[in-house]
Amino acid sequence: MNVDDVIRGLQNFADGAIGAARNFDADGAIEAAQSFDASMLYGLQFEHLYVVLLIIPLTILLFLFLRKKKLLLISRFLIFSFVLLAIASPYFISEREIPGGETQITILEDRSRSMNMYPGIRDDVDELYNYLNESRGVELEIFSENEDKTTTGDALHNSIIGEKTGLVLLVSDGNDNYGKDLMDVASLAAKVNTTIHVILPEQGKMETDHGVEITGPKSALIGSEYDGKVVVKRAGYGTSDYRLSLYVDGERVLDREITHEEYETTKTVPFKYDFPGKGIYKLKAEITPSNDFFVENNIFHKTIKVVDKPEVLLVSESGSHLKNALEKFYKLRTADPDDLEDYDYDMYTAIVLDDIDADTADESYTQLRDYITSGGGLVVVGGRDSYDRGDYNKSKLELLLPVRSGEKMEKKRGKIGVVFAIDISGSTEKRFSEISEGDTKIDVEKALAIRMIRDLETEDYIGVLAFNTRAYPVSDLRQWDSRAEIEDRISRLKYGGGTYVYSALVNAESMLENFQGSKYIVLISDGRDMWPSVALNEAYKLADKGIEIYAVGVGEDTDEDFMKKLANAGNGLYFQPGETQRLEVAFGGLIEEREALKTDLYPLTIRNPHHFITDEITLSGSVGGFNKVTTKSNAQTLVTAQSNSPVITVWRFGTGRVVSLTTDNGKSWGAQVYEGKLFPRTVNWAIGDVEKGKKVKVEAEDMHLGYESGIVVRSKGESMPRLWVDGYEKDLRILDRGVYYAAITPDRAGFYDIAASRENERDEDAAAVNYPLEYDRVGINHAMLNSVAEATGGEIYYMDEVEGIGDYISEKKSTQRVREKEYIGIYFIASALTLFFIDVVLRRIKEILRLRS
């Protein structure tokens, strides 16, 4: 950042603010101030930001008094603005190394119970302390000793507050599970110039442990087969053999001998079960490994609530594959389209409109709208009399739908500009996976970028940047006749530094600023960002400007949660490395399927595999036709057909949910859609809560021993409901109208029976209580520890590298890395004085010339 950048930003701001004043547009002035702060002066901050806001009334006052003297208006505006900006104390954050004396060193030792898996670790820490203490003062602080909770965030925060800055040597497995968020504290450490080095137990020194859990939905429909999984997680070395048993209400329903191979960290065993009737079912999974360190995590409990099939209203003129599928999973009531207004919609959890034309549906528009906004579900199925063929375009019904109808299918996509942002931070030097032979994450990132660039067309505009804590342009945005040059530049990228996704997004936006066409950012990273909230806020802003963000995760330690949130905020999608071939579809490319052309069938493609409807769904079917629609903003297209045409699109309307299914009921086009899990998942998503019609309802999630959990009671009525846990009444507090809450900290493993009532209504549930989170993920949490070290400029060491740690600290004795505020107010004062001098001189010259004439 230099003074020229500052001046350009202020000039752009001045133009916008003066234009707003000329039209007395306060919103415009505010927008100018926001644009000034957000992007034009990237990195600039103010001690007193409120002073900057005084420029808005200043602009209006100057305009009122000097509107007829434009040049004087502009000069006075800039002079006063520079003075106000200087008063606001502008600064940048810079890093540098300064000479220093002895740096305060603290060894922070995790002694929680999960650390007992590493034999001799306490002796190793004592040896490290004695070795370092020979040459300088070192403090040893112990936390979570013999506890079932790990409070790493709290301990680190207590270590760095006050005047204690310097080096922290964190000896931990990284399984922080209680207290302050560890990454938040690491960010604080970076701000106060504290470097955190992570010391891992010596390689090969770890006991073997297995932990079991049951995953799957909390509820099930009576008469429907339940799909669940038993997952066994293992830390340690070698091959393991054990017996896995699964019980339902004490009856063993699964008994299997399992071999856990050396390279497997998890083993997943799927199971299916038909519950015989309504009620609460209690499941228990148990493993009996012969070589196991903790017995606490060998048993896992789960509760399943089996409820009646929800009632669904199908509005249709005839039978079909659609009707058969609905009858299988739901209590179905069929209505004639002409009688749609005669039904009480509140009796049903969802309404399905089967190929209904707009005129018929619009007659019941008000009822449908009120039903959805109050929490109902709507599924609109296509066909020859609906959507583009049923005059939906600009109808009342279309206001409720996540798509617009009647758009023509484009033969070719429009002009697109794509900026590839490649993460080159220090974490990308690590291996792509535990079983990969030498390939690092940055190797994979470069290969993915090159492959995706090759897949784009020659008329597409392509730009590339690399980023760590800053962004570095690799190639500008333009058309490339030959991709060899851009591929060569990518192949020569080197890793180093931290990760700041925000810088990549801001610079990618700058590259796309003057491009006319569809704009995309493809971010390739492991997602280990230092300040994820800042990146997410920027992604929302870019989405508002029409720039879509697609995130590609790289490495086993990818922070998929952050990458998915980033893609969702940017109206894009998240891809794992093996899914990048779908980017061409996401960019609106035309899919030319030769077999489809031969058979008039259009293969279905999952566009977003991370939604409830499409999660772990594999599609192999096709449709013979579909209605032509386009997706509205804020809606999500989950399944597409040829030319990226939406087939299943969803959004929320009020408190309800709406699904657009643009193939027909199976009579002519879409029979394969109603086979398998895709369609019932779609209707279940539209329904949401299958018991939302109840007047009182209790919801209890499964819990962990010693951790506070919540029980929610929903009640339709004015009087306060009552709650019992294992027969003891609990106090409720009001969260919202009709929503009540009680906190519980379980003190034993097993099951808690829960009941809620109000007047003559009653509902029951149960909660399973399992082992403390300390035993949930044993072994080293490399992803968390890498992020902590990287955020503070630290390194990862193993305990057997004691001499290397000492040498590193000795090298750092004479210097200290500090983050400082670099104030630049003097530049604004100088600019104001220069402008004032120029203004005076010009006015004096003008006066002299006037007198001479």
C-alpha cells in the first residue's frame, strides 16, 4: 500500500459522495463511505472510525453553500476530508523483526486424560524444560491435569494475557473440547506478538485406542426402513481385530467380526432396521478390541423416535409413479385440482402439486402462501401442463417457487471470466494424504488448477493469483490462445506464510472488476484460514455483486465446514478434489451427451452433493424430458439435466419450504426419479418437522457426559408447559413465543426419559448420554494444531527434536517479531496542505490575470 493508492481511493470516494450530495441522496453518501472502507483502501484502519463518518454531513454542508462553484467545492471537500481522515488516526498493520533481549518462553503442557495415550510424555516434557532452562528462564504451566475435558483455549489465553509475550511451546494432542475457542485465542496471540510452536509426542510413541459411535437420523417413520451407520475410529498402529455388536432395546440385531487395517483411521459399518411400531427405541453399539487403551469409548448409545407417517396432500388428476412413491412413505390424501380450495391445508405436512396449470393453482394462491409462510411444505412437480408449458411465467404461483418459468434453453453459454486463487501458505507443504507417496498439497493444488484451466474453452477469460497472508498476481484476466505460459507460471509457485482468504477474494474481485460477463472465483485451498469470519463476510458482498465463489478442498485436513460455508456465502459450490470435473457444469457449460442424443434421455447430475436431499446419494438415472426454468437468486439447484438445466431446486419461503421438480410424475419423462432415495428425501426436506402439528412437542438431542446440553419444548398455547427428566420436574425458561428451554448436565452414561405436557397434551422423547468428548477423537488433531501454529508464525516439532527446538530459540534470542501500527495521518495532512497551497496559488493567479485585463 502506498500514498498513491490512498489518494486514488479518496478521489473515488469524493466523486461518489459529492454526487450523492448533489441529489440530496443520503443513502448514496453512506454507500460511498462503505465502498471507501471496504475495498479501495485494502488494509487501511482507523483508531477513531466515527470521525470518518463526519465526512457525510460535511459533504452536504459544502454542497449547500458552494454548489455553484464546482472547483471550489471539490477542493474544499478534499481538504476538509483529508483533515478529518488525519484526525481519525489512519494506520496499517505491519510486521517486522526488532532487536530484543530474552524472549519470555512458556511450556504449556496438556495433561488431560487423552494425553495418557503417549507413554513417557511427562518425562519428555521435563527433559525439554530442563534442556531449555539451562540457558534461559522458562516457565512450565500445566493444564487439565487428569481431567475428562481439555481446556487448551483457556490455558493459552491465561498464558498470553497481560505483558507475557514471546514464545509458547504447546505440548498437546490438539483435542480442545471445552472453554474458549482455540483458534480465537490463537488469533489473539498473533495480535500480541506471541508465537506458538506445537510440540507433538515422539513419533511412534502412542498407544492404540478404538472408539465407537452410531450415526443416523434422530427420528424415523413407521413402516420405513431405517438407514444408520456404526463408525469405529482408531488411533494407533498396526492391525486390529474386534467384535462389533448392535442392540435395539436390548436385542442384538448385528454381530460381526471386524478387521481394522493399519492404514484405516475409521471403519464404517452400515445397517438397516425396520422398527415394528411407534415409540422411543434405544440403541447401543459395543466393541471389544483386545488391544485398547480407553474402555470408556467402547460403548455408544443412541435414541430413535419412530413416529406416524406424516399426512401429505397430492393434487393430481390420475395415478402415476409419483403417487405410488408417496403412498409408500406417507399417509396420502388425493385431491382433484378443481377442488383445491376446499381442503384445510393445515391438516397436512406437505402439499404436492402434480402438473397443475397456473390458472388452477392461482385460484388457491392465498391459501398456499399462508400455508407455506406458517411452516408448510410445497412440492411442485412438472409436466406438459406446468411451468413453461402451464403459463407459470409471471403468475401468482411463481412468486412462491424457487424458479422462473418460460426461459429458452441457450445453445451456448455466455462470456465468462474465472479467477483461480491458489493457496500457497505454509500448510500446503504437507502431504496430501497419509498414504500419498510424496505429493504435497501444493502439488495437488497446482495440478488441479492446470487441469481445470485446460477444461475451459479458448474464448473464456482466465486469471490466476496465489495467496498466503497476501495475494500475488500470477496472470491477469484475459483470453489465452495457448495455456502453456499460464501453466508454467502455476507450476513454479512456492509455499510459505499464513493463510488469509480475504486477501485472495479482494484481489480476485479487483481482477474481475471491469469484466463484462459471468464472473467466477475458484478458490483452491485446505481452508485453514486465520480469520474465516472476515472471509465469509467478503464472500457475501461478492455474491451481492454477482460474483460466484467455488471452493475446492485439498488434503485430508481440509476445513470442509469453512469451505462449504464460503461457497454457500458466495452462491457457489464446494468440491472435493475428485469432483472438479463438475465445475464445467457449474459454469453453465453445455453438456453434450452422445447417448442422450441417441435415446432422447437426459442424464441427471447432482450439482450440490452437500445438501440434505443429495447427501451420499449416487445418481445413475435419466429423464426423458423436463420443463425449462431458471433458478432464482437465494435458491439452490441440487439436481440438473442437460445444459445445466434445473430439475430439483429448493428454497425457504417464510418458515416453510418449497421444492421445484421440473420433470413429470413418471408417466412420460421422469419414472427413474421416483426410484431409490432421491424423491422421499426431497419430500422429507419439504416437510421438515414431521410432528409440527403437535400442540406440545419435546426435542432432546443426544448428549455427552459432563457437558451441558439443552432440551427444547414447543407449545401452542398461552400457558407454560411442564418438563420431566427421568421423573424429576425441570424448570423451563422462555426462548421465544411458544418455545421453551431447559439446560441439563448429565452425570451418568445411558438413557434419560423425557416428557413434556400442557393441559391435556403430552409428548415423550429420550436422550442418550455417551462418554465425554475427551474420548470422542483420540490421537493427534493435526489440522487444529497446524492452524494454531500457522496463525502465529510458529512451527510443528516432535518431542525427539529437542535440540532443534533449542537451536531455533537460540537463533531468535537477538530478534523479536512484532506487529505494529504504522500511522499515515501525516500523509493526509501533507495532502491537505498541498491542496490548500495549490488552491491559494491558482486563485491568486486568477485574480492577477483578472486585474490585468
